[in-house]
Amino acid sequence: MKSVVKTENLSKWYGRILGISDISLDISSGIKGLLGPNGAGKSTFLKVISGQLKSNIGSVQILGQKVFANHNVYKKVGFCPEYDSFYRDNTGGEQIEFFARLHGFSKSEAQKKAEIAIDKVGLLDARDKLIREYSLGMRQRLKIAGAIVHDPEVLMLDEPLRGIDPLWRVKIIQIIKDYKELGRTVIVASHILPEIEAMTSDIILIHQGKVFAQGDIHYIRDLIDSHPHMISITCKDYRSLAAKLIDRDFILDVQFQKDIERLTIKTDNRDQFFALLNRLIVEHRFEVKEIISPDDNLQGVFDYLIGR
Amino acid sequence: MGLIASIKEIFSFFFKQGIKSKKAKVFFVLSMIPVVILLIAKIIELTNPDSFISASQIFNRVMVVIYIQLMIPILALFFGSMIINEEVENKTLIYLTTAPIPRPGILIGKFLAYVLLSAIIINLGLLFAFLVVNMDNLMEFAYIKSFFNFLGSGLLALLAYSGFFALASAVIKRSMIFGLLFIFGWESVVQYLPGTTQKFTIMHYVKSILPATSENVKFLVFRLQPSGNVESIVILLLITIVAMGVASYAFLNKEYILTDTD
């Protein structure tokens, strides 16, 4: 697949503080989720690949062109920053129209483009209000409108769902997915796993400035097979169940939550554990209310991989 | 988008922003204070012809000093430094530097917008001051010529100072402090030094082109060993062009870290 964003040995530090280190990636069309805790280097990575910051080492190209201070490449890129920053004495409509004008659209085209973008994020009724009167969620949606107003080929979104209400989260996620359907490239950074999970299964895990793992969530899931798994079982006779599990080699740790009658097991062999658990439930008629595995979502993957 | 088109877009947006801003309104009110003082002086002069000082003398001796020597450098410092600083502080620079426009277009567009804004503020003050002082002699050619000379000198001063402070804001983090030290330190002292040393100040060239021939303005040009008019105009324009050229180069190549980054 054609490379859209390509980085080679990308490193960036701020004085003595490491931002990102030795990141080599080849991102093609589709939605790429950039995942990591606060301070992991996600925003730094986005700032370097969007040309706001220079890398100390390595190179970055978007659609085969260098990025820093190369304004020609920005025609094809839409960027939604993490900051809650605006020209607040303008109306939402004026702001987005200005962005469209900077992309070379005539006044009438810019008005039309701005209207479409503002409509997409549901702010048409508020377009003539001053930005300083917008709520946080509205401002966030306005930033997204600014990023998509010129219909970019590459969309970079830094924590795009921050402060947005649940209803609009769903709609914004759909807008992002629609971009994928158009064959565009979307790079979304977030530290909230369910947000990324709702958009894509193609993820890059960043931790301490380095790419920790990348690929399809299922591939990453396979990577952690050698890591211990947590499984929580809510059961009336949780202590009896624990007694029957604890002498097995593949059980590494057992914890109790008396108030909710929950048993949490740590195992390094999920298959053997579940085989045994099924057998015990049937043989001893344990009344199991719930079995949950934190590993079933990205949080589990992420926590294990970064060793938390 | 080309350089000229980007300058036009940026100029248009930031000029409108500037006009609406509270800062511009505050500076406009401040620029009107001398007008009020002159109005009072003129009323006293008209009602009491024997008063020891006329409004015209106050205008020449004090008000010009306030406008030319104080308000212009401060306005230029404020708006010149704001060109980049406000974008960095408000974290809005990102919207401009990720737009498909040449970076120098951002700098020059904002520079021109703020110079025009400053010129309007200063020149309105000067115009009202002139009208008040000369309300009984409005059509006298010498006064009108002198007024336009002040306007022209003020505009050249604004260009040179704004360019200089735009350059400072492009390369120095605390450009406002640097600017204050420059205005109230270097410029305030060195312009009064004898010989060629005073030529290392911007104010030297501004004062050299002021209509300073009248006896009343001697106060303003104390210790001035003026350069020629043409030389002064060329040097003020050169300061503007070189400062904006270097500032554009710096802005083109410099990265601005907006905050502690993730």
C-alpha cells in the first residue's frame, strides 16, 4: 500500500527531555490510532510529522515531500491540535472561513466550505456566536471543523474527542470513519483506549517516546501471550473456587474483593486456566455471576506491554 | 498560496482583529490624553490671551515628545512583539504554521496590519492634537506642512521600530523585556551622546527628519547632531526592510514550542 506518512529514525528532544526516540514508521491510508499515556510522546510525534517541530535526528515525509516549513504539503494536511486555542473574539464562522481562505479558497468558496464543515460538526446554529461564548465541547468540534474544512488527504487529530459529549463523540467518530472510507489517511492520538478502539483496530503504542508495538489489535494481542493475564470472577463461593485453583503452576496470583465477592486471578496460561475453570464450574456447580478479563480491550494490552 | 496573496489574507484578518481588540482601544484612549490636555490649554489660551504658554508651545515642546519619543516606540514594541508572541502565548501559531502559506507571509501580513493599526492610533491622536492647537489657524500652510511632516516621520518611526521589535520577537523569548530595555535604556541614553554614537539609535534618524527648525522644538532635539533628511529616511526604511528580512528568515527556520508537550 502507498506510503502516506513516512518517518525514519525520528527523534526529538527538548533540552534534556526526550520527546520521541528513533521512530520509524510507514503509515498508509486508513485510520491509525496513536496510543499512549500522557507524556508518552504522541503529541510530539504529531507535531514533528505535521511540521510544527523539527526533528533532531531522522526524517519525515508526507506524500513524498519534506514537511517542516514546506507550506505546499499543508494543502493536503488537516490538523486538529490538542490545545484549546482560538481567536476568541471571532465567531466560529469567521474562524473557519479564515482557515478556508488560508487554503486558497475565494471568499464565496470559503464561506461554502466553512458552512459544510461547521454543519458536519453540528455548529451551524452557533456559527455567528463569538468563540469565547462556546462551551469546551463546541470549541473542540470547531477545531475539528477547522481541520476538515479543506477536505484534506491526511487528517491528524490530537485528542479529538476531549470534552465532547457522548452523542457527538459517536458522530465525530463516524466523521473520522467516513474519511477512511474515502481512502484518506487519519492519524488519531489519544490516551483513552476506548476512543481509539471505537475508531480503529490499527494502532501504534507509544511509551516513553518510543514505539512500543504496532499493528492490528489482534496482532498486538498475540504479542502479549507470554505476559500474565488478569481474569476476574464474581462468584458467591469465590473462596472455594480460589482454593481449587491456587495449587496450579499457571496461577501466579490470587486477590479477593470481599465486598463484591470477586476473585481476581493472574495467570500466564489463559488456555489452561479457562479449561480448568470450565471444568470446576461444571463439577462443583459454582454460581458464577460474571467473568471479565481486562485483557479483552486495549487497556489490558497496553497495561501489559508497558509493564504496569 | 503565494507570498503576496498570503500577506493579503493575513493582513486582512489581523487588521480586523486588531481594530476589534481591547488593546487597540486602550491605546487609542491613551493617545487621546494629550489631546485633552491640549484642549484645556487652548481654552485657557483663548480665554486668557496673556497666558505664559500657548497650546502651540505645549504641542511642540511636550506633545510631540510624548507621541514621537514615547508612544510610537511603545506602540511599536507592543504590536511588533505581539506579531509572534501573541500567537505563541495563545497557542494559535499552530493554525498559521500548518496552513499552506509561506511563513514570511504570516510575519509580513501581521506586521503591516499592526503598523497600520498603530499608525491610525498615533495619527488620529496627532490629528486631533493638531486641530485643537490650530483651531484658529487651520488653513495656514506652514502648520499643515508641519503636520504632514510629523505624520510622515511618525510612520517611518513606526515602521522601523515595529520591524526591529518584530525581529526581536522572532528570535528572543522575552522580547518585551528586551524592548523595554532598548527603549528606556539604549535609545534614551545613546541618542544624547555626542558625535556619531547617537547614530546607533533609531530615534536619531526619526528626530533628524522632524520639522525641528522652529525654536519651539529645540527642546525635542536637544544635543541632536542631525543626519540629512534623505540619509535618515533611507536608513529608517533600511532598518525596516533588513529587520523584516532577518525576522522572516528566523521565522522560517525556527520552531516554536507552544507548551510542555506530550
